[in-house]
Amino acid sequence: MARLQKILTAIASLAFIFGLPSSHAAALAGQPRVRIELHIDPPFADLRTSDLRDSFDDLHFGDRHEAIDIMEPLGTPIRAVDDGKIRKLFLSAAGGKTIYQFNSDSSYCYYYAHLDHYVDGLSEGRPVFRGQIIGYVGTSGDAALNAPQLHFAIFRLDNDKRWWKGTPINPYPILLEALKRIPSTGGRDAGIVTN
């Protein structure tokens, strides 16, 4: 709770510095405090807190990032963070090879981008399980060729359940919680489901 108060204070300070009208700053500070109880697993078997950087609110190409980029070696296996279903496999200029995965009750979507390739046999509509390998880290889309990464986003789906639309949720604190819950694997694949 103290951390959230610091964040709200920082927002108000930045609003003042960048000239956001005080009515808008007050509206931001007065937003209801919603705690997301989303229990996912990390997308990598050996992810550490030092591998994470909160870039959710950073500007990327003039827009809010609304995701985090996790730098990993080219070809590192990416694992489904939750049980669910592959909703869409998509190729875009910005994201490159991407996966949109819905959770089991289709209330959240997990977005994985900049993949090198998908795991063999991955298809739209296929059920996936937490920890299952779904793809491999790459540099597709607008990722720099010398910076293989996973662009990872979470959003809460609206009633229409569109794979491309929802309310963005910062994955950084959710992944930090996941790392606290899951004991160290003691190796790349120990204790993790593999294909």
C-alpha cells in the first residue's frame, strides 16, 4: 500500500512537471485502487527478478509501452504463463511473430511478441498449460536485431473478448509476485512442465 501511495505521488508530481491540468492529475490520483489477483508463472524457466525492468509506462515510438521487454538469448524457450487457449497467432510490423493467449475463463489475454518461431504444432484454438513451451525468443517485428527479447503484455478482456482489445495491466509486479511464489528451479528445466 505504501508503494502504491508513492506511485500516486509520483504521478501527481510528473503531471505538475509536464503541465497536466490539475483537474486531470486529481482524476488520476482519485482512481479506485484495484489490486489484480492474477497468479501466473514466469514465461522463462530460469527468470530472475534482476531480469525484469518495469517499462510499462515508458514511451515507445510516442506511445505508452503497456508491456515489459524481457531480454533473453535468441531461441530461449517461452512458456505459457497460465492455463488457457491460443486465441491468435499473428504477424505484425511492430510485434513480429506474436501469440495471444486467453486464460481459462477468457477474462485475461497474455501477449507474447518478437518471437523467432512458434513451437511445432502450435495453432489457434489449441489448449495450453502453464509452463508449456509455446515459442522461442527472437527479434521479429521492430525489435533490434542485436537485442533478442520477449515483449510481454497482459490485458483484461472486455465483454466482447476481442484478442486485440482490453484494459492493459502492468505485468511487472505480477511477475515479481510469481517469482516470490515459485522456488528457484535449481536449473533450466527443473520443476517446470516441458513439451
